Amino acid sequence: MIDTSVLGQYSFFDGLDQDQINKIIPLMQEENFESGTDIIIEGKYNDRLYFILEGRVAVLKRGIVLMKHGKGDVFGELEVLDVDPVEATVKALAATKVMTLSIDALGEIFEKDLKIYSFLLTNLARDVARRLRYMDNRLTSDTHFTEWS
């Protein structure tokens, strides 16, 4: 059983009070993955986002590790925001426990409590922005500025 009192410290739940978090938890499902398991597979469809309770995962595109996530991180958010096929594989690097929130459950939150829904989407957008900055920095860290004339 998850200790919901600690969830507010993680970015996905940022800005939500304990009562609001308690409304979300029944809509989430717990899943466990063994080390080496592909949780999400590049090119397939994904209909949920994953919040890591324990463990670590790697995000791989065409076999290249893009980033790693651990406790408190969320993945699968792109497919929840945009229902295209998955852009990268997510593989468990260790035994990993997650809570998942399906697109349908997110829709239920939208219908029942627009304030909670707004916080969750804002938090997901912030996480996506942080990852975009990280990838931009990673991509440009070994390149040199070229002056155009």
C-alpha cells in the first residue's frame, strides 16, 4: 500500500492537497516489473502514464539510452497528451513498482474535478518542458557554436 502523504513532494502531484491526492489514488493501479522488462515499447500504443514508486527505468530510442528515471518520476506522459504511437521504449533497470493512470481515468478526473485535472496537466507539461531542456542541453553539450555570416 502506498503512503499517500509523501506523494505531494513529487512533481506529478505538486500543488495538490492530501484530499485531492486521495481522490486520484483509487483511479490508479499498482504494477510491478522485473529488471529487464520492457514496460513501454517503441512503436506500440500506450494508454497510461506511469509514476515510479520504487526502482529505475531507462528510456531508449533505437537502442540508445536517452535518459533514466527513478522514484517519483513519471513516464508515458507523451502518449497520454498525444495519442500517437510510443516514441521510445522504457525498460526496467531494476525491480520497479509503479502506479499507473489510464487515459480513461484521466478523463474521469476531468469530469469530476477540473481543478485536480488542471493541476495534473500543468505538472505533466512542466515535466515535459524539463525533459526537453535536458535533451536540448545534452544534444548541444558536445557541439560548438557555428557563427553564420
